[in-house]
Amino acid sequence: MNTLEIEEDLLEPVKAWCTDVDLIVCLIDGVQLVTPLWWYPPLLAASDAERNRIELSPFGLHWPDLDEDLSIEGMLRGRKYPDAKPPAQAAE
């Protein structure tokens, strides 16, 4: 079994933004983390202004307009909403 070892002091986000298809987070050590926006249906359904009003915390992100929180660790582990569907599958 493989486990992901994460140094907690490197998880701090310093910048985050959303495009139409991705959530992009820059971490304190310069790593850029990109996850597809469809993983997070509340963000995908939000307006551009709502999804780009992001508050940073030492280990995650908060969207005050959406009352949504994501942890950097969860993003690194590939955790997505249980009901999240890829765009092609959602269109069916």
C-alpha cells in the first residue's frame, strides 16, 4: 500500500484562483496544484466573481460567498465531491 507523505509546513497556500475549468493553488514552496473544477460542483456552479473570492488559511481555502472549504491535503489526495461527474458524463 502506498501512502502520500506530506510535510505540513509546505501545504500553506499563498495564492489561489479559478479558471473556467480548473482550481489553481500556489503553495509556499512554489508548487502549483491544479485540480479540475468539476471535482467541486458548488464552485463549478458559482459565478466567476464568487469562485474567485477566496480566503487563504494555513492548510486550505475558503469561499465566503459559497460557505465552501477545501483542504490542500484533500486536493493533493485527489478527493472530490462524491457526486462530482466529469463534464462529458454530466452531459449525458
